Amino acid sequence: MSSDERILEYDIDRVVFEEKSPYQNVSIVHSGTVGNMLVLDGLQNLASKDIIYTETLMQRGKEDYRDKEIIILGGGDGALLYELLKEKPKLVLMFELDEVVIRGCRTHMREVCGDVLDNMKGPNYEIILGDCIKSLDVMISQGRKFDYVFGDLTDIPVSEEEHDTWKFIKDIINISLKVMKPTAKYMTHCIGIACPSAIKSFENHLEELDEPVEFSTDVALIPSFLEYWQFYQIWRKGAK
């Protein structure tokens, strides 16, 4: 399904992984066009040919991650972690709730995650299972500060009426700001550009955060989404 709830058709020829976790239905299917594709609760999430999604999210070539300290919220497919580690960061912490996603992608999505999910900890990264808000609270209690926080979690709602999801998104950004260095950035995806009212709602919610922020945007055509997707780079007002 597209971001504006149009039905999409894929050339899927087989299911390579399927398991119901305590949180969601996790499937990985194979498409002749986009390769293996992670599907969560029936919605396409990431496919083998979606490198443009990860590169746009991280603004490859525009941001310098060398020797930086980074948090990933979500990202259980391992793609963002895998690509960030190529940039020689000092440390990447990935907070992922669903072990089933990691286990499925470790075997069936290696084109996007490489071998990064084979071990939960490496020389400059660690994958921490659990609620990302609780993990952020631990970082706050320890006084930790980071250069980048990536919100690779849920899509924003199409409707303004979905109050719980909007509250979750605002809470995540507000808590993330507490672990961000003064000049740090919060990097996230948003929704398809076919949903201008949802994009406007997201930007309105950014104006209601605990701290004033500024932002820039980017757009990319994501192969498995079959549509253009909007991404945000958010920082404290006056910090850029």
C-alpha cells in the first residue's frame, strides 16, 4: 500500500521468512524486481534494492560521520548501521525492539545489512534490544551526548486524528534532543510526497517541540515503495 493508501502490486514469487513476534507480523518476501523485501504487518519496509532510502536518510556525502557518536532508533534491518559503519564513526548504538526482525534480516537481508547483525556488539557499535525510549532514558541518566540521532521508526500518520502516533513521534524527538550535543542533528524519514497534508502536520508538530528547531528536507524515489519519500534533518534553532 502506498503512503496515501493506494493498492500496490508487486512481482512477489515466494515468502522466504515469516514469523509473528510479540510486536508485529514479520515477513520477508522475494520480488524479482527489488529482491528480498522486509514486510511488517503487511506494509513494505525495506528491500534489497533500496540503498537510496538509507543513503538519503543519512545524507551520504553531505554529513561527516567520521569519529562521531550516533544513536539509531529502530533500524532492525541493519541497513543504516551497515552503511554508517563504512563512514568510520567513533560509536553507533542501535536501539531495536524486535529481535525477530533482526533474526530474519540477519539471514535473508544480507544484501543490505552485510554481516553487521551477526554479532550484537563490535569494535565501534552495539545493538541493544528493548524499548528505545527506555534506552534513551538510560543515556540521559548517564549524561551521554551524541552527534546524530536517527529516527528509523514508524511512518508519520496520514490523518491528524491519529493522536497516539503523533504524540509518540513528538515524544521521541523531545527525548532525543536531551541526548543530542548542541550542534547535533536528528535524522528521520517522513512519508510519501503524495501526502502533503501529513507533511504539513509533521512540520506543525515540529513547531510544538520542547525546544525550537529548524530543519531541511530531501526527497528520493524508493524502489520498493513505488513512490517519492520525504526525509528530514532537524537541529536546534541557530545551531547549524
